[in-house]
Amino acid sequence: MTSLDFFEIDVFATGAFTGNPLAVICGADGLSGEQMQAIASWTNFSETTFLLAPTNAEADYRVRIFTPTQEYDFAGHPTLGTARAWLEQGNQTCSEGRVIQECGVGNVEVRITGDTLAFATPPLKRSDPLSEEEKAQVREAFGVAKHMLIDASYGDNGPGWKLALLDSVDTLRALERPEGSDLKVAFAALTGTEDPAYELRAFNPAFEDPVTGSANGAMAQWLRGRGDVPQRYTVSQGTALG
């Protein structure tokens, strides 16, 4: 039996067991895609990643990202957690102060500042507005009145998010995850300040994410395009969990 290094990492944590858990399997080049999916189903984390040798000359490593049921081209907390695992193994980066990750959307830069890692959000694969029918589906599933939904769009950088802007933080915090829905929606509400500029909640079909890198990155690109947020700002997420 082959033995591989295995990490369990708490990403975006503000204390013990407060962030997004991630499993990382290192040196996984000998595993097939079917084996990776089986392992990700077994760990049952929101995502499990597999560290591989890069195929792009500019990249430090390659990663494949799996949920218990499917593979993603990109995801936020798996990007940061995988980079941390790669560094913890004593690897040296090709470029000073940054790790270059190769994944399904191409190369993603992860900046290293002291002990902190931050990724540059990749371009959106899909960013067109939701149709009126799709907006109605979101409103019906989450119990949102028509006047409460200001705008909605796709914000797909890998996981396939739909993005929705609500009329107030109170409306946002009152949301409840619908049972039996297969919608994957990130909701935001502007606060009227820059710290934080908006609050976000991200709902998967099976759970609500405490912090979501891919959704926040997509939401930032969308809200900047709308002219709703400044160039630099902070975001709040996780305040309504539980």
C-alpha cells in the first residue's frame, strides 16, 4: 500500500475549528481521477485537494480539487490550504514572495506576506445576468420578496456560484438554507461603509459556508463592475452561522 502525506487544514480560521476544513493529499501523481473522487467522498469535507507535479513551467505545483461528488476547476479556501500544505513540506517557490498554483482555470498566484497567504481571483468563466425565471427560483427558494432582490448574476470561477445582491443586511441575516434545493447562491448586502463594505452569506445545497474565497472573489468582481464598492475594502461573512 502506498503511503502519502495527508493534511487537515482549517482555512480562514479566527480560532480553533472556526474556518473551512480542507483535506490535502500530497504527492498524489499516482492516483487516478476515480481514486481521488473516492477519497474525497470518504473524507466528506467540502473540498479535498490533491497535490501534483506541475505541467506548466511557471507553476510551483498542480492541484486537483474535489468535493464529495464532483471536481472543481478552482476554489478559494482549497487554494490557500493547498499552498500552505505545499510550503509546510519545505518546498521552495520559483518566484520570491509568491506561489504559482496550476489548476483547472490555469495558473493562480498566491501571495506570501509573512505568515499570511492571499490569492488573486481568476477571471470568471461565466458572468451573465440571471434570467427573470432564475431570479424567481432564487427568491422562492430562500423566501425573498421581489423588492428585496436588487440584482443577480452568475459569478462562476469554478464552483458555479450564482450571485445575489439584497436590499439590506437585515434581509441577508434572516435567510435560511432551503431544504431540498440544489441552488448554489452567494448573497451580499451593502453596509454603506468601507469596513466592511458588504456582508456575504454563501449557501451550498447541503450547508452554509463560514467563509468562501471563490464566492467573495466573484462577488468583488461583480460589485466592482456595478460601481458598488471601492478598490480596497473588507467583507464580513460568518456572522449569521448557527
